Amino acid sequence: MPRRSGEHAQLRLTADLVILTIRKDVLNILLIKRGNDPFPGSWALPGGFVSRDEPVDRTALRELEEETGIAGEALHLEQVRTYGAPDRDPRGRVVTVAYLGIAPDLPEPQPGTDATHAAWTPADRVLEGKLKLAFDHRTIVEDAVERARSKLEYTSLATAFCTEPFTIADLRRVYEAVWGETLDPGNFSRKVTKTDGFVEPTGDHRVGETGRPPLLYRRGKAVTLYPPILRTRIGGSGSTA
Amino acid sequence: MPRRSGEHAQLRLTADLVILTIRKDVLNILLIKRGNDPFPGSWALPGGFVSRDEPVDRTALRELEEETGIAGEALHLEQVRTYGAPDRDPRGRVVTVAYLGIAPDLPEPQPGTDATHAAWTPADRVLEGKLKLAFDHRTIVEDAVERARSKLEYTSLATAFCTEPFTIADLRRVYEAVWGETLDPGNFSRKVTKTDGFVEPTGDHRVGETGRPPLLYRRGKAVTLYPPILRTRIGGSGSTA
DNA sequence: TCAAAAGTGTTGTGAATACACCCATGG
DNA sequence: CCATGGGTGTATTCACAACACTTTTGA
């Protein structure tokens, strides 16, 4: 199938990561400050080049650890999509595979290779354009966050934000932070505990905080939720992409 | 960020296409019979190498036309995901970006470059393993078909299978073919016509067939459907991936 | 007149919302 | 005893599945 071999040799492949977590009830994203060309000093997603014979998924985990010191254990990681516009990188033809990672609240990241800083940043600062990112990383963030938002509806992804054991209110705060809307605590509790396989009670209560001690849960076996937990569409005409 | 330049030079990128259509109320997929190494004589997805400075999306359309004679006009095309296992291609490191295409019933494909045959094939023959495909193309087909099945639920994707103008029954047969289940005609009709922006009446009827002449519709403006048209989950425990 | 297909009416069931209210703890 | 957050009760609204039934054509 190749036409002339020279036509393909210049292309390089990277993996970039959108790592999301909830910090103080706010959706945060892991960013690094670039140390090298291009865009030195700019904020960007962690990521880097795929090595020969390295699965792309492993590139993602390796770069995450190299640039931020965060290990991929206990991290939900899934591919979002691939960005292949010819002019997206000034270094030449660089195609990137974007990943979405979901983490429970993690320690401060430690900058490593190619990064002078690594920090959790409220996702809204990127989505609202107040913080500019290098390359087409803002688009990647938008797509990844929308993926997370919609997967909260029909999968058990929200539990990946929680450290076990967690309470129903912990889970509700995940939905509220990711969707940016408040939910009725009572109705949410019922819906979650009645959705087969979403969460399993441990039998214990969480103590030490004010208010009635909540029951503790761990992740259930279900991957997809039926019925789904739908966002409230305003207007309902549904012309959103 | 590159370590040694030699580490990246060997990687090549392809675009592969899962083109779906409905033929005689059955979900069909467009396959080619390979003319070249590797796997000559095997059935496979249409696709080919990304050229220098060519957007990956354009590669997909170009290869589709080159190998099957089908033009990308009036074709819904979206990326599914990227497959990057190091050993997925015996020629070396070849990473592929898979696309899902949805087409209304099209003429017979004409084999072109690198393909000795091109044909519509019932998707079940591939999904049930009765027809073996080259590379990891069966996995790609499974993922693409599952994407189509779930997007029928919460988007207006089904209309991409229909030639305008179409009837509600045409649309119902799309759902039935893709989901592999029968739907109640009356309830389906109500649901579709009441879902804001899904279809718009043209005012005309289709004549010449037996039975009461159905109203004709064109695609509405909505991209997402609310409320969604959900598949009937049996058992409901939702442990599917 | 009959078969076939389209589309409406009707009814019972289940789920979602809004919100009142009770529970169990820390201060 | 009060504030705080967790959780249940309940009425209303809404959506859906099942299926009877009417409509309108071709044969």
C-alpha cells in the first residue's frame, strides 16, 4: 500500500493526556509548563513521543509518570480521539492520540522531564479560555471533558474519581463538579443505590464529620448504568454537538 | 521532546474505514479483498497510508474512493479510535486511525487500487466470526458497530442511513437492522415525531406501495436526542462494556 | 372485500422531580 | 438544643410498553 517510502517517513506520533480529578469540589486538570521548544514556558497537557515498539497506551502512562511523577495505578485511562491536522505542531507532522484519565484526589504533581512545573488547575480556566494552552490542547481538553460529562450519564465512570470507600454524597459532588450543576441529594441517593451494580454498601458509616453519619460504599460491578443518570437538558431541542 | 530521532522514524500511520449501510433491511459493511501483501486475498477494511501533509480525515475519504469508487459526499464520517499495538501489522509499526462511515443505500462498489474486489457484506458475518478479516480489523468492526448502535440511542445518526425524503418506517428499519431487534411501529412513530428536531415533515406522502401511504420526512436540525431512544436492556444489570 | 402497512387511542406501570420531613451526629 | 448534612416519604408529572383499533392504499 505505501506509495513512495519517503512520503511516510516524516510522521511522528505522540500521546497526550487529559487527567481529571476533583479537588475541593472543583474539576481540576493536570497541566505542565513546557521546558523545551516549541512553546517553552507555555502550559500544556502532559504527553510525549511514542517509542518504537511501544504500545500507545504505555506511552501515555510513561509520559505521565516522567513529567508529573504520577503513577498510572488506580487511574482510569481511555482513549478519546486522535488529532492529525498537518499544521498542529510547528516541528512538522506530529499526530497525537489523546487520552482521558480519571483519578481520585492525588498528591501534588512533581515536575520531571521536559516540564518545569506540573500543577492541578481548575478545568474552567482552560475551558473559558482564561488559561491558554500550547498546540491544539484546548480543543483536546474540551473533547475530553465532554466525554467525561457524557460518560457520567450512562457508565459508572464517576466512581473512578472517588477513593474507596466513598459516600453517596462524595459521588454526588463528582457529578456536580463535572456537570457544573447542583443535584437534589435525596433523589440522587435513591437513584444511585437503586441502579443495579453501581455501588455496593460496605456496611460501615463515615464518622467524625458534622451531620448524620453517611453509609460507605465501594464500586459495584456494573460498567454501564441502566437506566442512565441523565443531565437536565434545558430547552430540550438538542442541537448540541 | 524526541529522544533519539531514530526511535520515531519507523512509524507509519493509516486510516481504515468501517462503512455501514442498510441493504434489504440488513446492516452491511463495505469490505475489500486485498490485492497486495500482507494478507493478499484476505477480506479487509478499506484504508491506506496517510500521506505527508494530508489530514487524516482526508486520507480516509481518498482511500475510500480509490479502493471502492465510493465518493464521500453525503456520507457521515466520524473517528472511532486509534489502534496502536506494535505487532498489529507484519510490515512493522503501523498505527491506524479507524473511522465510522454511515451511508444510505449506495450502488455496488467498484474495486480500485490495491483491491481485487469490493463488496457489501452483512455485518453479522464479520461479527459472528464467519468471515475472517485481515489484521485486527474484526476488533475495529466490533468497536465501530457498537459506536453506531449506541449513537442511535442519543443522536440523530439514524437519519444518515436514509435517503431523503424518508418515512418513519424507513427510520424504524434502520434501528431494527442496527440493533437487531424489532420495534413497535406505533410507539416508534410517536417517539420519533415527538422528539424535537429529529425529523421534519415534508407534507407529502409516499405512494405506490401497499398499505396506507406514509408521510415523508427530511432530517431535522437536532444532533442529540432528548429524551434518548434507548435500547431495551434485558436483565438490566448493566455489566456490559 | 381482503391483506397490508401507517398511525392514533388507551391504559397500566415505572421512573423522575420537587419538596416535606425525619435521622443522627458535632458543637 | 441547634445546626448540619444524610436519607426516606410522597404526590405529581412524565414517559413508555403493550396492544386494540381506525385509516388508506394495492391486489
